[in-house]
Amino acid sequence: MQALPQPRRIPRQARSRALVEVILEATARVLAERGYAGTNTNLVAERAGVSVGSVYQYFPNKDSLITALHEQHAAQMQAAIEAVLAGTQPRGLRGHLAAIVHALLAAHQVAPALHRVLEKEFPFFDAPAEQSPADQGIFQRIRQLLEEHRNEIAPRDLDLATWAVLQAMESLVHAAVITPLPRHGMAQVEQTIVDMLAGYLCGAPGRGA
């Protein structure tokens, strides 16, 4: 597999992190509006209100910007999941699944055009899960959730169950936002996703042993 384009440097100070955030926000807007062919570092710099040199200080080309957007997206999804699971309200396993799906759908609906570009046109700029700190954090948090509800779920292999839940959740959430069903509302789709996840996890005892 060809190595993904990486940033030139990682921002360490608050000011530089804020600058990178502005640059990535501008990249997201330009990419959603113009697509890959219409996106370039000069246009990103103009939209961000910074010099092109400031962009090149952190990102050598637009491909490295897209890679950074993918990782930023993963970090945002991790934050959304952590916020849901940090809630003090008792939910049970199904309640937690429903809250996570709802939060992820809401987050993806903020910029559906951008997600359409990232997921449909440029998924190859998304780092493998084992190379993404955010994806690893999401995996560990969902596995912890399943561990906490081990007595409620059928699969015995929690690593495999976590992988299956995350793959299904990601695919269905992306499909719901990127290619929505014209005759079904989002609430109905959301309920269907939760039903599928809960059905897999809480099926007949012994399944997946």
C-alpha cells in the first residue's frame, strides 16, 4: 500500500493548532464546493485568510490536506462517542447504541457534501485503523462498552464483535447521509440501524462462541 501523504509538521502550540484548524476548515469548504480538481493550496489559503506559505508550513500539497481531514473526522467521531458514553443517565446497552448512532448521524449531517467527497471519491486518503489514533480510541471505547454489558450480549469474542459493530455502524451512517433513502425519514433509518446492531449483539445465547 502506498504511504499516505503526511503533514510537514505537527502543530504543538495553541496558536499553531488554531491556524491548522482554520486551514482544514477552509479545505473542507473548498473541497465540498469544488471537488478535488477544483481544490488547490492557493484557493485554500485565500479562503482561510492566510498566506499560502502558512499552508505549506504544515501541508506540502492538497493530498496531505485531505488525509488530515480524514483524521480530523475520525477525531470528531471519537469525541462524539466519548461525549455520549460519558453521560450519567442510565441507558443500558441498547440505549447507549441508540445515543451513539444518533450522535454520529447528527455529526455527519453537519456537512454532508464534504462527507460525500471524502467517503465516495477519496476513501483511499483515510489511514488504516491501526495507523489512526482516533480510530484506535474508538475501537477501545466500544470494546469497553461491550465488556461492561458482556452479560447482555451473545458474541463471546469481543474484539470481533467490536469490529463488526464499528464496520456496520460506519457503513450505515455514511450511507444514510451520503445516499439517503427518498421515502424514509432519518428517524426511521436511525431506528433500523439501532435494531440491526442490537439484534446482532443481543441475539440467541451462544451465537459467536
